[in-house]
Amino acid sequence: MSFLNEILLKFGILGRSTLVCG
């Protein structure tokens, strides 16, 4: 579960960065 949570967090950060930068 921790591994999935880490992936989701990373994707969330990437998504936020894309939304903010894009």
C-alpha cells in the first residue's frame, strides 16, 4: 500500500506542477 501511496503522491505532485505551469 505504501508503494501505491507514493506513486499516487508523485503523480499528484506532477499533476499539480503541470496544472500550475501549464
